[in-house]
Amino acid sequence: MKMITRISKIPVQSRLFSRAKLRIVSIISIAAIVFIIYAGRIFISDYPQPLEISKNNNDIAHDVLLETLKTKAQIKTTTITRLQIQEEEIEKVHRENMNKNPWIPPWNQTEEERIAWFRRKLPEFDIFKSDDVSQRFHSRVLEFFNPSCDVQFFMTWISPLESFKTREFLAMETLFKTHPGGCLIILSRTMNSIKGYRILKPLLDRGFKVQAVTPDLSFLFKNTPAETWYSEMKMGKRDPGEIPLAQNLSNLMRLAALYKYGGVYLDTDFIVLKPFTALRNSIGVQSVDGVSKNWTRLNNAVLIFDMNHPLLYKFIEEFALTFDGNKWGHNGPYLVTRVVQRLGTRPGYNFNVLPMMAFYPVDWIKIGGLFKKPEDQATSRWVNAKLLQLSGETYGVHLWNKQSSRLKWKSLINMLKHLRRSQKGQN
């Protein structure tokens, strides 16, 4: 009643003016909504049209990163506006592709039960299919990796398309900003689609060479130690294990792709800071012993090898002989570690083990700390010390998949801004 009393005391002229103003605001609002809908339809109606991307902002994620870490590469900027538009485009793909992931096996099953489940699910594993698209794999790779490529890169993406988010796009951007003449093939059936093309199009519009190619796994593993392993797995005769098979297939695919074609393999969550052009036949250290300072583990998130390199053959052989789908890392980081430790300094292999600062300067346990503003002096000192460590020998930073997957790209930008401020404080 009090509210009604107050309103009733407002002069008639004021009420009439308020009503007129309300009509004007309503008309403007409706017009704005119509414009937004119409503009949205123009923007997304035909995916080959170039995305409208602003290129003039200075508050740029990748530029901040490279400026902070004092890399030598001269790189054009990446705007927040571009990332916002790309995130919207990727989220659109996510909404259109919310299918259940068939790669995750049920928990708490016996080996026999899991093999039976796997046999039932095999028709859903598109990566195993052989069709006209996959059979063009080899010819497409040879055609794409032509002499104009300064460096040939591989990535793998076996996951559903909705999992490919802004973090992965940013990783590709950093690759091309440090290697503008490089060529990237993404081994993926899901990305080799119209919806995948829409994700890659902003890079293609800027002249970068990137292509998603459906792999022919039978061809890729043919005449390698993994040929029999793959044949048995494809027929449902092997236990895929509790770890999603996509993860272990990716471990094998990167080895086979480099063995047959040579080049650089990168995980899709690796931020590139400077060119790889001076590197050959190299693998990086992930961890070292605190006392002896000797390396204790290598990692396979970054691999640089010539075609037919004997170490790659040993890696593939180890995968086929010791495959265990129930132990995380057994067929990946632990595999490359086992093989290199076993070989020691045996002649005939000719490869380099690069220090931890090359590819893995921040441990997976601590990577989340770089995404947050330091809450105390101890954390701030750690960030500043890490900044000083990221010297000229650092080629990039691995974001450690799940450790950074839930963080928004804005958190990454905030981290980079903090690093820039920390650097200025050191000068």
C-alpha cells in the first residue's frame, strides 16, 4: 500500500512523461533486438564467409606472453576481440555436437566384461572406419606437406568436436605466429568436417596452412611393430583398458606419423614461444632428480624427429609389446622414458634430450598457479622466479591438459598480464 500511495502522489505530467519515455525505450529495445538477430543471421548463415576480427587492440594474449618471456620471434598480435569471436564460434559448434563420448569405458569391470563392452561399442569408434575419406590420407599428407612448408607439424584430435575449445585454438595460433611458413596437419576425423572447418577458418583466412585429415590407421601402422596390435584391437580381441582408448591411440599415432613422414608433433595444449627450426631429433625432459639433477622422466607432448628415425621405431615396438590400457602414462611419457633409459648411450640412434626448460618449464602440479593472481608474497616470489627461468632456451609451455582445461582463456590473459607487470618490476 505504501508503494501505491507514493506513486499516486506523482504529478500527472511526470506520469505521462514516464509513459512516453517507456514507449521510446521499448521501441529502441525492439529495434536493437531485431538488429542483433538480423546481424547474427548474416554472420553465421554461410560459414565460408570470413569472420569479422578486429586486429587493432593492444591488449593481446599472445603478444603479452611473448613480450613477457622475451622471445626473439617478431610476432603479430592476437586480440582479445578475436578470441571472444572464436570462443563464440567454438561454443556454437559445442551446442551442435553434444553427443556422448563413446571412448570412456565403464568402471569396475573385469577384463572380459570390458572386452565385451568394447566389441559392442566398436561401430561407434569412427577412427577405426576405412572409407573413401580415410583412404585418401596418404595422398593428402604428401600433397599438403610440399616444399613450401618451412616446418611440418602434426597434432592429433580423436575426441568429440565439442571438446576442442579456445585453449586449443590459442595453441594453434602460437604455432603459426612463431612459424608463419609452417604447415600443420591435425589427424582427426571429427575435425575433418564442415564444423571443424569453421573452427580452423580464422587461421585459414589469415593465410596459415592448417588442415584436418582423417587418418587411415591401417596404413599408418602398416609395416611397423604396431601393425598386429592394431589389427587385434580393431577386431575387439584386446582389452582397451580403463584409460580412454583415444588417449593411447594418440600416443601411437604421433609416433607412427613422425616415423612415416618426419616433422614435429605437438600436443594441442602446448603454447609455442619461439621457432623450432634449429631442432632435430629431440625429446624433452619433464622432471629431474632434486639431488643428482639427472633427468627422471621424459615426455611425449613434443617430439621432433626425422622420418624413419630408429628411436621412433623402438618407441612403436615398446608400445606394441607392453601395451597396458589401465595405467595412466604407461604408453606415453613412461614409455619414452623406459626406452631411452634402456638405450642409454648406445650408438646409432643420434638424438637429443633437451633440458626441462625447453618444453616443460612449469610442472603439471604447479601450472594452475600461473593462472591466478598471487594471493601472498610466497606465491608472487614463485611467479617472479619462474619468469626469470623462462629464458631463451624455452621453446614453449605445456599446459598439462586437465590441469588447465577448466580455466577460461581470460584467466590465461590475466596470468600473462601479471607476468608482464612482474617483468617490469624486475627492470
